[in-house]
Amino acid sequence: MNADATTYTESIGHNPSLIPKSKEGKPSGLTKAEGQLIARLRRGDEGAFDELVNQHHGALIRMAMGYVADREVAEEVVQDTWLAVIESLNRFEGRSSLRTWVCGILIHKAKDRGVREKRHTSFSAFEPCEGENDEAVDPSRFQQSGEWAGHWAFPPKSWDDQTPEKLLASQQAVSAMQRAIEMLPATLKEVLILRDVEGVEAKEVCEILNITENNLYVRLHRARERVRAAVETALG
Amino acid sequence: MKDHPSQWIHSGLTCRDVVVQASAYLDDQLPFFTTFRVGMHVASCADCRTYMKQMALVCEVAARLPKPYRSPISRLSLRQHFARSYPPSL
């Protein structure tokens, strides 16, 4: 086992309030709830396994869909991910959160599968899909010159009467959002799914994807803008 | 000076500058002074306010989209694999 592995002893099973610590005494990346969940998993609690799968399955499917072409293959990738989680659970050292660890396995498997199947359009998912300086919003929507250069020329139309509930009730809007998310390249899709769909904190998203916070927000803004633009078009 | 909404309060930012930072602003990830300047601009520019509201709405709805379901067959085989790998401790 790695020298800086966490001292994950049986004691956590008897005293689940303990958050595992590394050998240097630093707190691990696990939350208290995750520490308790791992202890139950290692005791063979099938309910705990269901809990784990229920918590993360949706996010994993959506993320996998960014790397492979169809839902069926994404399901297989996620199934492989869960099998790898089961196989490796006893070796998990708790240096990152459980979610970070599971998502890391998924990304590795999904990329591998995407490359093997060559389902991706010119492998663009693994590279920045656009230049870092490209703007999310079409620059032609802003004044190009004159006194008001940089201010809106074609501003967004107001959605004043829209609430989250109304938007969710609109099949047209929901379909447009789902389609827009589905169409995102993997680099944009993974940040949107983790941050907005699953509500993962920005810092943890950076850790999972091994990117900087600046990079996260460049990607996230592009992804959100594409989804917003899709709703804008759907609502006319 | 012309009475343009974006210039009612002089944040020193254009709408284009504000839009680029919209996601980081909504997630409260900008440095204090930048947040202040973006906030000043948004407070005085109806179009940027509309844009920010739409982005916030999209984020909120994204979190509430229907979740993909899990196939019962894959769930069963995973449970069986888990039970074999981690027999319940007595």
C-alpha cells in the first residue's frame, strides 16, 4: 500500500463518527457521511451499495454520454465503472472524496471506451473544443464600434414570466435543454453535469477533472450559454 | 453624455465584459472588487440583468431535470457482484 495511504482501520466501522485521517494526521478527502458509507460497504451492507449507486448513477450516465455515442454504450461504461468500484473499494485510501474517486474511474473508462470505439468526432472531446479566448456569446450581439462598443446590440429578450417551475412544465423548454446538454462536447458537458446538474462544488469539480478554476469557469460559461441559447430559441 | 442604461453607474465594464464573467459571478467566484463592479453594472443595465436572470434560471432548472433511470437488469447484476465481493460480516 502507498506510504501516504490513509489508515483505514476496522475502527471506523465501530465508530462511524470518525473521519479517516492520513498517516500524517491530515484529514482525508472524505466527508463524515462518506466515511460512514464506506464502512457499511466494507461490511457488505447491500443497502449502502444501493445508496451509493443511486447517488451517482445519473451523473455517471450523463458524463459517459459525453464520451461515447449512445446511451447503451454509456450504460455499459457505467456498469464497468461500478464493477471497478466494487473491485477496488478495499484499496480506496480516502485521499479524495468518494464522488471524486468514482467520477475519476468513470472518466478513465469512458475516455478509453470512446477512443477504442472511435465514436467521437475527431477525438475533439479530449481537447479544448475551441480556443480559450473564444467568447461564449456571439460577439455580433454586441456593438462593434462607436461610443457604445461592447454594449448589447441585440440583447436577450426578457423571460419575465418564466420561473423554474414553468420552465420545467414546458416540454419544449425541457427538451431543448436536454438536447443542448446532449450536444455539448465532453469537455463542456462534464463541467455542466457535475456543477449544475449534480451540484458538485467548483473546487471538487476541478479536482475530479484535474483542471484549474479559471479553466472550469471558461468551460462552464460556454456550456451554460449554449443551454441558455437553446431555451431562448425554444421560447421564441 | 447619452443616457444609456449601461452607463447609469460607471462600473468601467461593458456588457460584453459582464457577460463573459456571468457564470463566475453567479457562483460567487470572482474577486471582491470584480464582483462589486459587475454588480454595479448589472444593477444599472436592464439587458445584462435579463441575461443574468436567464443564466441563473437555466442553472436552477438543470439541477432539476429528470434523472436517467437505472436499468433493473444492471442493478441486479451489480448487487449480486457486490454481495459476492463483500459477504455480510456477522
